[in-house]
Amino acid sequence: MALISEKDAKYLQKVFSEQLKDPVKILIFVDDKTECEYCDLTQQVLEELSSIDSKMEMYVYHVKKDREIAERYRVDMTPAIILLDKEGNDTRVRFYGIPSGHEFSSLIQDIISISTGKPSFFNAEQIEKIRSINQPLRIKVFVTPTCPYCPKAVLMAHSAAMVNSNIVAEMIEANEFPELSMNYGVSSVPHTFINDKYDFVGAYPENAFIQELFKATGR
């Protein structure tokens, strides 16, 4: 049974034909069914999605059988989705968990952003500020599929990663990783953590988000 309806597939086909420019490589990392409840569904969603337009190139890796590749991208949870640009460069955009509900739109927008080279958020001045960050930042954004405010938080973090190679931004589906969510004390979403030291709840405006990035660097 298809996970993307015929109606949605036709809509996406139109969107992609109008907006996709360069190819985007989609890597999915899976594990055995006993270890990863949502891997099969995530793989199916991406297979259906990538079949809509040839500019999306999908590659499936098993974290145990393809350990070297998993280690290269520092994949420590599954299912994991990593997006690369047309040259195969890592955009540092990560999805941990099935991109369902509102987060399916985040995946679509990220694919378009990488294909066009235009991040979803930030103007030229804000991009220059983000590019000035010269320290490694790892952003975790905990979400749930039913949260309408989560895509903004996710796309803002992903946009920051796209424009600065020092930043890695991860969407984490809180319900799929309950132990991790509990360890981080996640009770409301979106809940964003930067380098596991600074955190805030909610989808912040662009300038406020950038301020949080600077706080994490000590600036």
C-alpha cells in the first residue's frame, strides 16, 4: 500500500518540476527490523518520493553492513536521512526518524532548498552572521509529527547547516527515540539543543535563533 497518495504524488510532481534545479542525493541508513521499528516505512516513503522526480537520487545503507559509510556520516541512530548536494557534498542536514506528518513538508522544503541553493530561512545579512561562526555546532531539534510549529524550527536549523560547514543540524522524532528524549528532558516541542549545553523551546524568529547560536559559541 502506497504511503504517498496519488493526489499528493501528482501535486509533488508539479512542485518538483517547477522548483527543482540540481540533483539531490538522499541517503537513508537503516538497521534490522528488530532494532529499528520505522526503518521499513521510512525507506518506503523515500522510495516513493524519489520515484516522483529523477533529480532525487536515493541510496540505502545498512548501519552494520555499511559500517564505514555510517561512521563517515557519524550515524548513531536509525532510521537516518542525510541529504547531499549534486556534487555529493554533505549539507549536514539530518533527519532521525520517519519524516511524517508536518515533518514531511520539512523534508520536501529541504530537498528544494538544496536543489536550488537557497536556504528556507535567513536574508543575506543573517547568512553572513551565521557564516562567521568558526566553531563546531551540533543542533538537535526534537519534534513530533503533529506539531505545527516544529517545521519552522527544523528548517531554520537545517538552513544554518546549509550555509556553514561548522554546523550539523538534526531533526529528531521524539516519540521514536523516547529514551533519548527522556535523557534530554524533552516535554514540549520543538525543543532545540545546541552542543548539548544551550537549549530553548519553541520556534524562534530568525534573529533570536542566531543569537542562540552565538551564545553557544560564547559570543
